[in-house]
Amino acid sequence: MEIYNNGLVSLYLDPATFILHAELPDFESIILTEVCKSFAVITEAVKHHDVRKLLLDSTKTIVNVSEDEYKMVMTKFCHDLIATRLEKVARLTSNDTVKEKKVDKFLSEFIAEVKPTAKFQNFNNEREAVNWLMSKKK
């Protein structure tokens, strides 16, 4: 069921699996404040619904910001998420190799530095991501 949609981010909560599916917004410098607000909405939904499994869909997301801007926004988002009771986060990747390299670099550094308790994994398709989120192994 759709629980939020503001044109930038859409949130769907599957009542059967209790997986929150978030379609991520584009990263554009001109709307960076709105992107930050959208990530805050995702975090609030995770808290409000006590979500343990999150599916981030970045398959259509365009990243058109500097590396510093990207790192600033994503660091805040990740810190906010690890302050919740999330156990697993699956991310659907895009075909944009430049974007994916930027994401991989950020995540490797963030995970090494912060060592979050939630598990994180990238996937190329939604079925594999949902299967991993539903699996018992962490």
C-alpha cells in the first residue's frame, strides 16, 4: 500500500512482508534541500512503522551533484537510518556505471567507518532483493 508520494519520493509498505519500498529521488543541486527532506520522510516512515527491512530503488535515480554534496546528503541519511531498528537494507542498482562507482565508494567508506548493525546489499533485480530481505540469514 502506498503510504507516501510527493513527486520526489514514493513509499510503499507491503503488509504481507512488512518491507518498505522507497523509490529514491534524483540528486540535483538545485533541489538538494528537497532531496534531504525526502530522505527524512523515508527515515520517519521506517521509525513510525517500525520497519526492519528496507528496499531502496535507485534504478531510475539521476545523480547530478558534486561528490561532496552527495557524501553530505548520504552520510546524514545513513546515520539517520542506523538510528532506527532496521535489520536489512537492499538497494536496487541502476545501469549508470558512474553513479554506481560513486555509491560503492561512499558505502564502502561509510560501512568501514561506522560499522552499522543493519546488513546492506546491492541487487540488480527486485525479486532477488526481496528474497534476501525475507531470508532468515543476515
